[in-house]
Amino acid sequence: MSLTRISFAEMRVLAVGLRMRAPGFGRCGPDSDILAGAERADRLATLVRLWAGGCRNVVDEVLFRDIAARYPELAGRLRSRLRRRNAAAPLAPYSGGTGIGRP
């Protein structure tokens, strides 16, 4: 296991990206784009501003793939953890934001 440091924001990009349920999202392969350091920092700063503004589930797909390619072991562990969590807790019916239908 490598001891490279990952920031909290990068970890959040991985977590939010892995929770996305769009077909193909969350998969990274050998064709993943590796971003330059400055572009990665700009994209991450933009996401942090969006999250601070209330858009908590927004994720940059290119940035997600970059981070997943740079930290493949961590991405795999997070993916496994989310799958276990989703398998253990069935989804509640959609409440439309009213709180109705929650267990």
C-alpha cells in the first residue's frame, strides 16, 4: 500500500463519484485521463465552492477518474464498502423531501 497523502476533498470526490448510479460512472480504466496538477487543483477548488454553496452531490467526472486512477487501491476499498453498505440497507421509498416514507 502506498503512503501518498490524499486530501479530504479528493476523498469526497471519490465517495460522491462512487455513489453515482449512472451507467458506467465510477469505472476507471487504462484510458482514464490524468490531469495536470494545476488543472486538478482548479477543478477541485470549483467543486469545493459548489459544495460550500449547497450543491453537495455535484462531482466532476474527469476529476473523479483522475483521482481514482491515482489512488486505485483506495477507490477499490471505497467501492467495496459502499456495495456492502447498500446491500445491508435496502432503499426506503422516495419521500419527495417530506420525510414521509422514511423508516
